[in-house]
Amino acid sequence: MAKDNNNENFQSGAGLIRYFNEEEIKGPAIDPKLIIYMGIAMAVIVELAKVFWPI
């Protein structure tokens, strides 16, 4: 008969659980919409800079 190895599966699962429990957010929380708006604003600033200071 085959030997049932429940301990091996539990240990591998326990490692994943421990990994996810240790994960923390250490930086500031920024709304994703703010990132999009900042990108659009930066693109407008660059385009305006091309108009006012041509190379």
C-alpha cells in the first residue's frame, strides 16, 4: 500500500501562509487614479515645454 504523506503537504502550505502573513505595506498608500493623473499632468508639462522652449 502507498504511504500517505500528509505532513509534507502541510509543511509546504505552512511556508506559504507564513510568507503572506509577514508581508506588510511599508510605504505610503497612493490611490492608483493619482498616478494616472500625475502621468497626464507630466505629459502636458512636457508638451508645453516643447512649445515654449524649442530646441
